[in-house]
Amino acid sequence: MLPDSPSLTTAASAAPPADLLTDLVDVLAQSGVPEAEAVIWRSSRGRPFLQKPPQGLPRGGRELDFNLSHSNGHNLLGVVRRHRIGVDVERLDRGDQGFDAIVASFAEDEQRWVARAAPGRARDRRVLRLWTLKEAYSKARGLGLGLPFDSFSFSLAEDRGVTAFRPPGDDRELRWRFLELEPVPDVLAAVAVLADTGPGTDASPVLHLHHGFPWGRAAPRLLPLPVPARRFDDAPGGRPRLPPASPG
């Protein structure tokens, strides 16, 4: 059965991206949604959603959201029982494939942070950390590349983790949790989950990380989700301090 906490599964395989939907149907079946009732539809922006089954969701749930990503043989599938989830995965060894255009799409403070890293692997890692987070957030909202990536920005810790988040103008009230992962060496992934801050909700949700399609029998890794990201305007002076440049 699918746990109440967010679930994430990763795989390093040559399976085509279309197989992700097949694996999703298998996961939904494990959670109590029969294959015949697992109807997937796409929004006008191309985001896939689960059509609510006629008999309702398992355990009387009101919501079940998922998101998919793939990059050169690495697939990522995230499922959550409440609210919205977005995921993205990228390979660090992709070479200089459009990095200049990617950086040009970032907010100015993010561009400066990227430029402070030494050219090469250190700078590429910063680019892809920001890119995966931005993709995950925009996909969670169902906007994809329709959301200008310079309309919101992240402040990141030196190694891993979001220290602050400046949302776009149309998302001032909601809170988000962001998680950075490196499920296998040189593969960067990001997860964005809408924070459930209402009364009676779990203040310390845990992400269940599985590896392999379909989900294996091995117990998943349990990863605590970070607290909802601090907003830039929560920081003194309205802008948190960026981490120092990497020596490498």
C-alpha cells in the first residue's frame, strides 16, 4: 500500500520514458487503485493527473497526485496523498548542453551565485541544482516552462538544501518543502511538495525513497522532508546571504 507520506522511486535504466506511465499504473494498483480505474489525463499544459476513480480513492482519501521526470536513462516518479508534488532529475555528465541559455533564464541573484563558482564541474552542479528545483516547483504547480524561471528564485546551501525561496507574485500565501537528492553519483534530483500546515497534520513528514521499477521488495530509505522553505522576505533585510563560492 502507498504510505501517507510522499513516495519517490528512482531507476537507472534504459527504459523509454513512456514506460514511466506503465510503472505508475503498477504503483497505483499497489495503493488500491485498480488498473481499470487508473485513468490518466493531461492538463492544457501537458501535466498528467489521475482522474479520481468512481469509487473514490483508497482509504477515503480526497487527493492523490504524482509527477514524472526522466533524463538519459534515469527515471523519477513521485507520488503524494495530499496536495501537489513536482520532481525533476538531470545528469551532471550531460556536457555543456545549453547551459548558457539555462543560466540566462535564472533570476539575477541566482546568475551571480552560479558565476561565483569555478568554471567546470562546480559551476555545472550549481546550474543543475537550481534547474532541477525550478523544474520541480513549476511542475508541482502544473505550469512547467510556462512559468518564467526569473520570476522566482532560490538561495541554496553550499552542499545541499534550500535556505530561502522567493516565490513568484501569484504564489505569496502557500508554503513549499524542497528536497535535493543525488540518488546515484552525478545524478541530481529535486522534489517540491506543497507543505501541509493545517491543524492535525504531520509536522515532520518523511519521504519514502524506493529504487528500481517496479518498486522492489526492499524497504525504502526514509528521508525526513525539510521544513517549509523560508521566504526571502522572512530574512533580515528581505534577502538571505548566499553561500561562499566553492574553492573548486
